[in-house]
Amino acid sequence: MSDFDIVGPEAIREGVATDAYFERTEATLRHAGKNPRVVAEVTADQFPDGDFELFAGVKDAAELLSDRDIDVDAMPEGLLFDGGPVMRIEGDYLEFARLETSLLGFLSHASGCATAALEARTAAPDSTVLSFGARHVHPSIAAMVERSALVAGLDGFSHVAAGEILGKEASGTMPHALLIAFGRGNQAEAFRAFDEAVDEDVPRVALCDTYGDETEEVLQAVETLGDDLDSVRLDTTSSRRGDFRHIVREVRWELDARGHEDVGIFVSGGLGPAELRHLRDVVEGFGVGGYISNANPVDFALDIVEVDGEPAAKRGKLSGVKEVYRTADGGHHVGLRGRPGPTDGEALLEPLIRDGEVVSEFEFDIDAAATRAREDAELVGFGDE
């Protein structure tokens, strides 16, 4: 019995993390002596519809599909799509049949989180935006959530173990629990103890809404930490928030009136793109939580589109092997492989796996994916108000 209710990496790699009907499909095909050569495509929508989503999860998908006698093509992480395949698998069906469940899970969940994160990113393009949502999901997927946020171009995240996996340092300073542990009226003591205890390279960001008026606690933090105070954070619960923009402007006024123009203001707590747009001109940064981590997964499906060289598809799906293209005007186009594409179209599917080996030229770098996401968002008009 495992300590936690977590499906482990080996079960995923071996294909045990699958739906039962794939096991029965394998048994039936082997009984009948059938194992057709197929092409299968991962799609969310058949035709472009202008509703773009951000592709993510490819690194885990490559790990799952490698070391198998198949070829795989995929869009790089950080590209937007609104129809047609994002990944294509070619090989004998039994080589990958039972992997469909995990494959779609990797791509669907990561792409959903990345899309929500890109919505936050484009809502406040000039602000610092951090991912604070790991506490809302199972800890086993925290690294996926934080990686997806980074792919979308967010500036950082809060989860320590995820940072160790991703090779990046987690961000964050103090929760309300720290202030409460010191007791009502002892906020200054808590600020001072934090300053004395925490490494110097950690920004001094004081949480200033635990017990009293936000402005009063902000001024208390300024008096306690002086020039060492980098920023203040307001995380006021929505039931007590009132006009949050007015509160933030009042805090800014009182800081400036006392010569603390260099102290930044960060806000968090139940924020989404609408709130970011509403506040982006009066704060320096945001912590966005559940909007990203609780995002709906993209509804990907894996469908066979060719069997033994002949077009095939179930009802409601498009048969034949396809290519997808991005044109200079930001258009997303779908066509049959081997047919001419748009004259100015760039084919988006790239070799990911050949003969079971991950192609060395395929790009998994998070920063490069974030750059693609930013450029592609501008090209297709993602997040335009």
C-alpha cells in the first residue's frame, strides 16, 4: 500500500495508468492477430474557430512515448492552436494503445493551466505576475502547474518542490499564519523577526492586512523595516475588500506622501484577468492562484485517422493525416499532409520522436517556450480586450 493516493511514474511509463477498455482492446487485437499500422492525431477541435489555447505538456508526453517503436510529431510548447492536430503518432497500434489515457492527461491538464496563465499574463503584460495556485491542487502535479505557468510567461511561482524539479527558485515571503502566530498587535515584531531570520537575498515583502486597516499596517511595516522594505502585499479577503482599487490607491498615496515611492504594492487573493486589468496601473505585481491551477483541462482526444495507409476516422472526425500551419496574419490553417499548404504558411508540427528516440533538436526549454507564447499571442491577438 502506498503512503499517498498517487499513481507513480512506473505505472505511467508501463501503461498501467490507463483506462480498462484499452487493456481489453489489446487483448482482443492480440486474440484476433491484428496490429494495424496507424496514424493517430491529438486534437481538440477539427477546424480552426479563433478560440486559441496554449500548448503545453510536451516534455512529459515525450518521456511517456520514447523508447517505443513509433514516430511522433508535435507542436513545440508555447504555440497557440485553435483547431487541427497538435501531435501525431505513427506506428503499430499496440505500441502505444494503452498510453492514450496518460498522454491526453499530460497534454490536456498542462495546456489548460498554461492557457489560463497566458490569459493572466496578457491581462497585465508590464506587471510581475506569480503563480500562487499550487495549494489548490494535488501536490503530485504542482510541478506541472508551475511549469505551465512559466511556459505562459509568468515571472515565478511559489512551490518549493516544484522549483527543485524545474531548476528554478520558488518565490514568496510571509503568510497570514506568521502574523497570527505573533498575535494581534504584534505585527511589527513579526516583520522584524522575518527580516532577521530570512536570507538577505529574499525580498522584504510585508503582508499588511491581517488584523487592521491596510494603510495602517503598511505604515507600520515601513516604520519597522525602513529602507529594507521592498514591497507590501495586500491579500484582503473579498468579503472585506470593498473597493480594492480604492484601497490600493490609498496605500500608494500614503506611501508616497512619506517619501516611500520605491516601495512596491503586490496584491493577491482570488484574482483573474479582469481584476488584473482593473488594477494593473496601480500595483507592481500580482499573485494569481486558483485561476491558473484550477483551470479546465483542454478537451483533447486521440483519434486514428489512417489505417495501413488508408484514410480512416470515426464519425464526426476528419480522416487522413493532417498538417497545421500559421500564416503571417496570425491565421491557423489545417490541411491534408502532402497537399499544398497556405503560400505563406509555416508548418507547426515538428519531429519529436523518431524510431523511439527523442529528437535532439526538439526544444523543451521553458524560457524559449515563454518567448514563443508571447510572440504567438501578439500574432494571433490572444487576450486582446
